[in-house]
Amino acid sequence: MMLSFFDQFMSPTYLGVPLIALAIALPWTLYPTPTSRWLNNRVLTLQGWFINRFTQQLLLPLNPGGHKWAVLLTSLMLFLMTINMLGLLPYTFTPTTQLSLNMGLAVPLWLATVIIGMRNQPTAALGHLLPEGTPVPLIPVLIIIETISLFIRPLALGVRLTANLTAGHLLIQLIATAAFVLLPIMPTVAILTATVLFLLTLLEVAVAMIQAYVFVLLLSLYLQENV
């Protein structure tokens, strides 16, 4: 019974072919494509307003050199948000519950920010490893600590996204199972449990959006340090 709770996180296969590639590519087909008309419909107008507002807030603290990342960061946020939201539907698979996928997104992007900092301003990039005014005996220890914290950043990005989504999905499944089991025995308690499940689902919708935003926001902060 306990194993079945974790079956939802297994990558689905069909005739031995993993379907995670299909689950990753599907969200891009759901967005409405812009038209050549002078006036767009309400969906396109809302989509454009949301993307513009998010891009403005994301690039506000960045220097002009970091504005080149606008398309990449905005596309990544929309991609993660759509995958997280689709994963809340019944009988669906959420690719972002796989640590391998999240690390595959976090490590190259974090490494790109570090390489940009080392290429454009190596002195300032290395200066982050040693805070100003550090006592001389603590210099070797602080350099080691700051270096470890630097390399932990991509791991924290991937684990945070994976852990939050995995915990939410497990909690939803546990409460749904409890409501289903209690329905013939104690209908009143089952109805209360179903109400909690509905509220938890609304919370998970918010978590799905917030985690996508936090992932991209932290990447933009890493970029800000190195641009």
C-alpha cells in the first residue's frame, strides 16, 4: 500500500518507451499563438499582459547586461508553471517531481551565471568568496564555507522544487485515500476530509505557481551577482 503512494512519481512508459519527453513537450502546445490581427482576443491579451508584467518585475534589479536573459527566464517560468499546474490534474505525470529533470535545469543555468561572472568581472566574482573585513585567522575557513555554499546553490534549486511538489502530491493522495475509505464508515468525517482536500488542492495550485516563480527569481538573483 505504501509503495502505491510513490507510483505516481515513476516515469510513465508505453511499450517500453518513456513518455517523459511527451510530458515535457506537451505544455508548449497549450499556449495560444499570436495572430497577425490588429486586435487580439482576451486570452492573448491576458497572456501578453502577464508576460510583460513578469518580465518587468524580473528584470527590475538587473543591469542592462542581464536583460539578455529575459526570454530564457520568462520561458522557463512559464514552462515550469504549466508543468506544475498540469501535474495537479488526475491521472497525470508531473516531470518536475523528478530530481534529475530539476537538476538538469538548475545546474547548467547556475553554471552559466558563474561563468559570466568569472569572464566579465573575475575580481568581483571571486570577492564574494571572502567578505570584506574578515579577520585573518578566519580567511581560510570562510573561503571554504563560501565555496561550499556556492556549489550548493544548484542543488538547493533542484531539491526545493522537487521536495515541495512531491510533498504536495503525497499529501493530496493521502487525504483523498482517507476520504474514500471513511465515506462508507463515517460520512460526516469523510465530507470534512473532502473539504480539507479541496482547500489543499487550492493551496497546491498556489504552490505550483510560487515554486516556478521562486526557481526563476533565484536564478535572476544569481545572475545579478555576476553581471
